[in-house]
Amino acid sequence: MIVAAARRVVEAEGLDALTLRRVGHELGTGQASLYRHIADRRELLELIADDVARDLPRPREGDDPRRRLLDLWRAGHDYLARHRWAARIIADGDIVSPHAERFASAALAALVDAGCPESEALRGYRALWHLLLGHLLNAHPLGHHVGGEPATSPGDNVSADDPGAEFGWALTRLVDGILGRDR
Amino acid sequence: MIVAAARRVVEAEGLDALTLRRVGHELGTGQASLYRHIADRRELLELIADDVARDLPRPREGDDPRRRLLDLWRAGHDYLARHRWAARIIADGDIVSPHAERFASAALAALVDAGCPESEALRGYRALWHLLLGHLLNAHPLGHHVGGEPATSPGDNVSADDPGAEFGWALTRLVDGILGRDR
DNA sequence: ACCTGAACACCGTTCAAGT
DNA sequence: ACCTGAACACCGTTCAAGT
């Protein structure tokens, strides 16, 4: 399968290594043959993006709603952090991914369950998604060295070297801001 | 000046149109001549990214600190939204932009002024930057059509069609979450 | 009818040849 | 010494020629 071959390349060598010639070679065929199955390179990117989206996490049952919301997004972040190339694909093109919509629906529902008014849920979802995307796409914020080394004060166990924890910190703040909860 | 020529191209025709041949033509010279002034294409991107960063907004004086913080980020967003290609450059490479650091320092100081503990300011800054970057890079969140059309309820004057206002909404929530303020 | 080698129009980058 | 035309090693995409 062409999607499987493309994913093998992209997981092993990154998005820049994903050329049609490389995928063709992986399948033991010429690059021109790929055009029997896809319209262009963009479509191939769309297909592998949807393929990763298939394994986006589902919400866990049972926890309290706010916890469930936070865990879902944190799990989504950690999963996509292992497949950063997917974030790059989503950012460039206007990709429509059916499998991603399942995650989006779950995230929207979790937000409402946690107490977000329905009229704000969609904007809240988008805000969370943009926060996630920003974290995935930019390891180093604008002007790395602002303020010198991260002032690791006592009790500050979240360093920039642990992107998952850093996202978790930001996520909690944004969720609390959306839910209007004081900590 | 080579940077000016490159910016002319990128502003008029977008980042994908920025080829070295095109810039060379703009300057009335061959593409090979550019290598007298820059090491490679990446360096040219870095130079024009730093060039936009020169005009990033400065904080306004006088307002109350929270307002000043919100205005600074909102102005930063609106400015970069007019130069979206810059966000793409920052997202791909590990760009170090001296001019961007001035904005970053101001944003950090504004956060502290607004009451953010120093030990959290850097993480707060990064969270805000990632939210901004996510907004700039992704016009359409994962699976556009979740929940059908944005449920524009009465009093909901922020639609997805106004990216500036949408960012403003998310920004306010994240800032309030960081500052631990209840609305 | 289906597949694909070879070609086309690009790209960033290099380097020997020109001044 | 400085500049650059022409070439090189890539791309995505097309299409006529092969089966």
C-alpha cells in the first residue's frame, strides 16, 4: 500500500525525505506509477496525515470532566509530538482529515462536559488546538534566549526541555481561563 | 539591498515564490551572485524574518498592566497576520532574530507587570507565543466542520471569519488562566 | 487497458571560466 | 580579486512509448 510506504519513509527520515521517487523506490516501482493512485504530492500528504489521525487518543471514561478534558489534550499532544511531521502537513495545507474529526468532536464534547457554555465551545476548541499546534511546530520560541536561562526556581519542575510537561502547564492555564475557574 | 528585494518578492507573491533566481532577477543579476552575500537560502529567510521583526509593536504606555499585556500581544498578532510568511519561516527553522528578542523581552516584562510570578513568566511567555503561532499557521483547525457552522448565538460577535478577534478571545482566556484571575 | 522510462520545467548550489 | 554563466544533482509532473 502506497500510504504505508510513505509513512515508513516519513517516520524513519522525516518529511523532507518524502519524495515521490523515494516512495516509488520503496514500492519497487518508478515514481511515475504513483500517479495511478494519487493525483499529486499534496494528496499523498493528506493521506498520511489522515493515517496518523486514526490513532489519535480517545477520551478516557470515568474521571471528572475537567481531568478528562486535560488528559485528552495532553494525550493528543504527546501522540502528535511523536509524529511532528503531521503537524507540519496540517499547518501548510488545508487538509481535511476524517479521522481527525473524531478527535475534534470528542474534544468539543469534553469541553462542554467540563462546563464550557455551548456558545463558546467551538472557540475554546480552536484555541486549544492552536495552542497545541504552536507547541508542536516551534521548539524554540521567538528569540530563544530571552531572560537568559530558564529561571528554575524551587518548585519549578517544568523545564523547557520537557515539551510534554511544558504543554501541560500551558494547557491547564488555557483550560482554566476558558472555564473561568480560579485556581 | 538583497533583503529588500527578497521582501518585495515575498510580500507580493508569498514564500513559495521566493526563489534565489527570482531575487537575482529582481536585482538584475544572476542567481549565483547572491552567494557573494548569503551562505544559503536559509540565511536569506533568517534575514527577512529578522527584518519583519524590526517592526513588531512596542508596548503602549500608561494603560493598566493587564490591558497593556493584552494589547501588546493582540498588536503582535495583527502585525504578523499581515506577514504570515514570517510565521512559517520561524516555524520551520531554528531562526534567531535579534529584533524579535526586543518584542520577547517586552512581552515578558508586561507579563510580570501584570502580576505573573517571575518563576512562571518565561513559561507564560512561551505559552502565549505558541498560541499566537498556532493561530497564524492554521486558518482551519483539525477537521474544519466540527459541530457544523459556528453556533453564532446572540452576543457572540466573534466569528471564525475574524482571525484577529478570535485570537483576542483565546488570548484573554490564556492570560487570565496564567494570572489566575477570575472573570 | 494499464504501466512507466524518459523527458520537461523547475529548484538550490557549485565551480571553472571570465573580467 | 571579484563576479557569474553554465552545469550538477535534485524535485514534482507529464506523456508518449512500451506491454
